[in-house]
Amino acid sequence: MPGKVAEKKAAAPTLAGITVQRRLSQLPRQSIIAGFRDEDQDLGNMPDLLDEGLRAVRPDDQLKLTDAELNEEHTRILTARNPNAAENIVRFSYKERTFKPIPQVDQLAVHFQLDGNLIHRDSEEGKRQLIRDAGEHAAEEAEAPVAVVQEIAKEGDDDDEDKVKKPATTGGKGKKLTNQFNFSERASQTYNNPCRDRETFVEQTPRVVFSDNVSQWSIFDAYNEDFDQQQKAKEKEHKKIGAKKDDERKKKFVVTEQSGDDMAKLARSKSASISLKILERMINQNTFDDIAQDFKYWEDAADEYREQEGSLLPLWVFQYELAKKLACTNLAWNTFYTDLFAVSFGSYDFLKQSRGMFLIYSLKNPSFPENIFFADTGVMCLDFHPNHPNLLCSGFYDGSVAVYNIAEENKRPKYQSTARNGKHTDPVWQVRWQKDDLDGNLNFYSISSDGRIVCWTLVKSDLMYSDVVQLKLEKPATESDEGVSLTTLGCGTCFDFNKQQDYLFIVGTEEGKIHKCSKSYNNQYLDTFYAHNMAVYAVRWNTFHSKIFISCSADWTVKVWDINFKDPLFVYDLGSAVGDAAWAPYSSTVFAACTADGKVFVFDLNVNKYEPLAEQIIVQKKRTKLTHIAFNQHFPIILAGDDRGNITSVKLSPNLRKKPKAKKGQEVADGSEFEIAKLDKILALIRDPDDAKTKPTQGQQSTTAAANTNSGDPEQELTRILTTENPHGSKNLVMFSNRDKQFVPLGNLEQLIIHYSYEGNLIPIDSEEAKIYLQNEKNHKNRILPTALLDTYKTKEKTSIEIKTSNENVEPVHQIGEEDEQQTVTSEITEQSEFNELIDDSKTILKVDNLLSIEKPKKLLNRFNFCEQGIQTYTSTKKEVITQTDPIIRQKFVGLANQRIIYQEYMIDYEKQQKNKDKGKQKVSYGSNKSVVEKQLVKTDRLKPETIVKRHQVQILKGIERVLNQNRYQELIYSTA
Amino acid sequence: MTQAEVDDTLKRIQEHKGVQGYLIINSDGIPIRSSLDASVTQQYAALIKSLSDKARSTIREMDPSNELLFFRMRTKKHEILVAPDKEYTMIVLQATDAS
């Protein structure tokens, strides 16, 4: 429609368009359409109407009526009722549950409605508009025919002015007066928007073909990540409210963290450092594979053939470049991680004091320490806390002590003593953690050569100290009265706390004395032992027995003591200054010591009381002093540190960690009680029974009295009196006597102890029993019993005869039975092994007699207690078993040929060709002795396919086995230490 | 760990008996540190990365809460030790003993 209008209006001046547009904009759209219709009517009717006044217009098709008809009156009554309105509309009323008629119906009917858009000329509005238009006349001159109507245009331009001036007379030919509120001109001019092409060139977005598989775990990961992020966001919100400052600081930190290249990022990534560590350990595992295998599986096979001897197998040597010129001053295994240990380095030379350090090593990485801590002075000692494996206390040469948290990144001490709070004035020789005090604070003890033993307590961030004991020297007897006596303090070098009695501890001094002290008496020793002639280097309580301890000294000796006795139980001279001695954690009778000539000694009192089971040089260079030694709690290895910064680990052979064989019919009692009993048994052998009564009282009387008994005489304890009295037999047994109606002491007690009994299954050849047997055999000769090796036979025979002689010698008391009697005596002999020498003499004589009397090397068997070694087993009947398996699915396989496969194919082909060639060659060259060549060929051919494959498989199996073994040993590899 | 420590560790690794070289690749398979020559590095980075991804996928498929930490392959000529990590994968080539 607008298009049509535009056509019609084409001739009209553009100015008119503007005004029209303005007006148009004032009108609502509906009326525009209405107005358009009006104008159509105007075109047809208006000129007539205006020309001929208000004459009725008669259309052509109008019915023609006569006047009479026209004048006929029709009476019509107008009512307000609409005849077409429905009267019977009903609606269901829910209230009354019936249909109800609606009484009032709308009576209004609208047949036609038209909003006019013209206003009357005489009306107020009209007048106003006329005035206004007149004002604008000059501008509107050219566009007089406002309504763009063709007829108006035809009438010519000349009339326009008149028409406008005399609109009343000309009858509306001039300007139309429009209803402001409801008017629309039809004409509208629109711009045709010119079309323009606009082009921009952009860089092509990079495209990448991306392919990935989505698996369950990746979804799982994504979810987890999302969850974590949400969690983090939540936390952040919490934090934001709390502290904004903190956040800012963090931001800064993050910013700095993001800078740097890939390697720096890698260094910061925690997981990357862990995997780097794993990698290093794995390479170490490969490099030290043979040692690791030895560590786990090597058992000296020779130990089976020797009784009282063992050996030490050197394993890893721990070296660190910066510690090379320092001496190892202490070794401590971690209490939680069995493969972790700490080594402190310093110097024992007074003139060559320099820096110090301590290293944390793991057996899993022997080539480099896990952690390195540097100190300005020598580190003389350290100790891991038993319950907090990350806490390590250490003592320094300058007298200070410190506590480190080795898990922390910064390598500064957590606590450190200063000159103000009770620092020692001399080197600290030993530190040891103690049980938490009553307030639950951690505390440890230190000993120094300034004569003080100090208890350090960790209270929040402070290190509190309290002197426990001051080592006072006894005044010399020949003290002059002149002048004031100078109180001097002894120099403590080592101490150890009793494992059962918390308060009790022993202190070794540079003067060679050992003091028995208590935490509760700080000015008095409970006891003093004049133990050594030179400085005591180490004192250690037995792992199991609460009364036994060991001490070692620069005077070349190691001594084992009972806390209640003034004299040592055992004294060993090791031929060089003994740096350290330690009890084994697995046995109460085993201890090890290391000396300044580079030897490690291992003793087992249970096996040999006089000689070490193993004595071995383990240092690599001559004149290297071993300074310290430490047993691992878990593995059968010992660490030994020397004065050149090396730590050597050695493995104990089976003989050195042997447990005594279980007696027949008696269960092996494991644990500490058994170990205590074992040690007690040995001690009982060497202790004088009288001594046991007198000594303890004497010991506690006074220290001066004890000075008379000269200590350190190894010969003294070797003299022993054998009595028939059993020292362990209880002497005060009572029994209730029914006759006397009271308890009566038992007079005769059995004094016999059976330490070992073995029921033989052979009988002496000249016994009654044997004679009958031999007789029988002579007669029948049908069956020869399995004869043992000549050797064993002989020895057996020997012992049986010894028994006889000893029987006569000792005491023919028990006459129980033919064989039983002999066995009991055997046991007696083993118990009183001192008789051995005596018996040995008689043995040699009797042996000769015996050899003459024996003709047949035949065993005579004890009928009552004999078992042939042949064992009959059941052979299970064979059954054929058929299992049905699913048919193997055949599938077409499509593979990608990559370089490797092609290479393989070529190789196979090439080998075939080569073979053929060889065959041809051989045929040609050895044509004459063809049969030999063929034979060879056959032989090699037969070897090839099966045996080689077999060998190959065996190799693979071996490889797998090795890896499995490795894994067993390395089971802890992933627990990050 | 500081970067110096990482460098030290790598140096120690390099000095071990039989170690032919190491390389570290990031999660995109791009080598960021290598002691091998360029072509070999490229090859190892590309091939080992896909292998370790596959291996990790295998482990995770079996138990999503599990994680691959380390694997090694023993070959006729050398052993390849691989420590795949979320961001970085470390690879070391170590010659196997002649025995």
C-alpha cells in the first residue's frame, strides 16, 4: 500500500511530504488506515455534495416509490431492548448445583463504528488550525494541495491561492482540516536504503584436529578436579571474609611463582620432585643391584660347617664429598623408617676443629644423602625421637644443642640453645631423647665434658634447661689443708638410660669411671665403678636384661657389667682403642664393637664366652679408625662409621644372629623373657654363687671400700668352683605336712639340672641288648640294616663309650634303665662341660680298645627309639582330566606395519637366505665327508628350535624372578621417607 | 626443591654407571630438558609419551583411584626407566649389565 501511495504522490513536491510525515507521526496507525478509506470516499462524493448543497443523492438502482408509498406512515416503536439478544442463556451455578438463567443480557448492538478524522471548520479546533496554517502559508505555498489527490492537481496551480484564501466559499476545496488526534495521510515517502558491500579480512582461526578417548577414569578425574575447585572456591570465600591481607600476599606469591621457564616450574612441582626421587632410587637400585641382592638374600653358606665363627659381608659404603675429611661422630637409625639413618660429622681432634654437618641417608639411595644439614662447628652426637621420627636432637662441639625437624624444607634448627640458656661449655658428647614429661613436653638429655648432664625441655618455642647431675670428682686423699680446695668436675663422655627403670642411668667419664646415677638425686652417685684406665667411649644397657650393661674404652677393652656387681662379668681386650660397642636388638647375648684399627668384632656370649665370633677389618684404607657402630632394628646389618667420613654397612652372617636350638618337646619361647633367661643362664655359669650374696651389699656400702677390689682383672672371673649344688635350686621350699599340721621345709632337693637331653637311637655294641641282636643277625643273615657312614658310626660309638667311663667316674646314682641311664648322664656332662678335659683323656685310650673290638661297621639300633630315614609316601593315583574350553575366536587382524615389523620381516627373510647359502656352501666344500657334515647339521638343527627357545624362556623366567626379588626388597620404595 | 637441587639430582643421575642419558618432557610431549641429541630426543619423547599414556590409562581403567608412578622396560640394549607424572614425564636410559 505505501508503494501505491508513493506512485500517486510522485508529482507532489517533496516539501509537502515533510509536513505530511510530521502529521502522520502524530496519528495512531489504525486511524491511518481509516483515514485512507475516508479519503477514497472524499474523492467520489465530496465535490457533488459541495456543489449542490445538501441535496439527497439518489443512487441508480434505488427502488422507485410513488409519493403515496413514500408518505405512508410506518409506526415503529423504539425500545431499549435488543430483539436479537438471547434471552435464555443459562449458566451452571456451582453453589446451587443447577443451571440458572442469566437475567441481564447486554442489549447494545453496534452495527458500524467509524472514527472521523476531519473536524468542523467552525469549531474551535478548526479555527485554531486555520490560524496556524495561515502563519505557515508562505512555506506551504508550493504545496497547496495538501492532500495529494489527482483531481486537485488537475485544477491547476492558479486556483490554489484563491482556494486557500476563501476556503468557506469554495466549499472545502482548500486545505482539509484534520483531526489532530485521529488523522492519517496516505502518502509516505521512504528512503530506499542503498545497498553497500562491506568486507573485512581476518586471520584464519587456527584449527587443530583433536582426538581423545574418554574413559571412565578420565571422567572420574574431571569430576574430582571440579569438586576440588569448588571446595577451594568455598574456602577462598571463607578466607576473604577473614583476612584480605593474607590473600594479597598470596597473590604476589603466585605471581612470582608463575614466572620462569619450564625447568623452574618443574623444580617447583612437588609431584615432579617425587618422581625425580623415585627415578634416582631406581637407577641406584640398578647400579647397586648386586649389593641389594646380597643384602636381602646372601647367607654365608660356610656358617653351616663351622660352629663358633661368623663373618661380615660388606655392603654399601656411604660417602659424601663434603664429609670426606670429617670423622663420623655418631650414627642413629630412624625409629620409624627402618631404612633411614642419620650420621653426624665433626672431628675428634682438638686441634683440627672445623665445620660439621649431619646427613640423613636411606639404604635405598646409597650414593647420595637424602638430606644434608650444615653446621658451623662439629656435630658430635644426635638422636632420633622414638615417637616422632622427624625430630632429631643434636649436640655440637661448641657445647650447644639443637633440635631439627628433618622433614622441613628449611634446614635451620627448630630449637637451639644459646650462651644465655644453659649451653654447655665443652663439647656435647651424647644426647638422648627421653619420655615426655608430666606436662607432655618433649625433652632430651645431654652430657658434656664440662661435667654437667642437662635435661632440655621443649616448651612451645623455647628450650628450657635444668641440670640433672654434676659430675664431681672425689677429693684426693692427700689434700693439704692450706688454701681453698678447688672443686673440679669430671668429664662425662657418654651415658645411657635404663630401658626398664626410667630414672636410672649410667654415665661414663673421661677418667675411666662409670657412675650409676638417678634422675632424682643430682648431687650424689648411686654407685661408682672403676671401670677403665682411660676414657670411657660408650656405655650401653643390654637390650633385654635390665641389669647388664656394656662399656668400652680407649684402654683397648670392652667390659660387660652387672649393675649390682663391682667387678666386670666379662673383659675383652681388643688390641686397639674401642670406639663404640653396641648390643644387638635381636639377642641378649650378642654385641658388636669397633676399634681404631678398623676392625669390627661381634661376640655372642651364648656361643663363645672368650672369643669373638667374627673379627674383621672392614675399612678400605689402612689407618682408618672406626668410630661408631649401630645395629639396625629390623635388618641383620651393622653400620660402622670411620674417621674419614665413610659409613660402611655390613651384613651379619647367620651364625652371628643364630637363635639357640629349641629343646625337644619344648616350645621355643620367643621374646624378651626368653632372652633374659638366656643371658641369665650364661651369667649363672660364671658367677660365683657366694659372690651373689656378698657383693651387692658390699657394693652399696661405700665407694671407698670398693676401691680395694681392683677392677679390670680378666683372670679373676675365670676361676670357678664346681659344686654339686645347684645355684638356682630354690632353698626355701616348704611343704604342708598333714601329720604335723604345719609347713615343713623340704630337706632334700634335687640338684640336677638338665640343660640338654638327647635321646640317642643307637646302643653300645657290647650291651646286653646289642648282643642278642647281633646273635640274631648272625643266625639269619637275611637283612642288613642301613649302615651309616663309617665316620658317624665311629663318633657315635665314641660318645657311647665315653658315657660309660664317665658313668663310672662321676656318680653312679641313677639306675633307671639300660639306656635311659646313659642319656641322663650325657646331659649331666653337657651341663658340666668342665669334665670334658678329663673325659678327653680317657677317650683316647678307649678309642683304641674300641676300634679293635669292632669288626663290623654296623649300627646297632635302639629298639625303642629308632626311626629309619626312609619315608614312604603315597603316590596319588593318576587321573585323566579333560577340560572343555571355549573355542578360540578367530579374528581377522589388521595391523599397521611400522619400521620395526618391517625390519623383523627382513631379518627373518635374510636369515633364511643366509642359511640356505650356508647349506649350499657346506655341501660344496665338504662334499666328500658328507655324512659327517650332515650329522653335524642335524645335531645343530635339533639343538636350535627347541632348546634355544627353552633356554630363552628360562632366561626370561630368571629375569622375572630377579625383578620380583628386587621388588620384595624394595617394597618400601614408594613410601616417601 | 629448588632448581639447583633438581640440577644436582640430574647431574648425579647422569653420572651413574651405565646411564646413557635422560630427558624430561612436559604434558604435551615436548622435551624441556634432554641430554640426548635432538633426533633421538624427539623420537623418545613422542613414543614414550604415548606409551606412558597408554600404560596410565590401563592402570586407571582397572582402578580409577590408582595411579601410575613408575615403570621400566628392560630391553636387550638398555633399560628405560620412566616416571610419568601429571605434568612432567622423566625418562632415563640405563645400559644393562653385559651379564
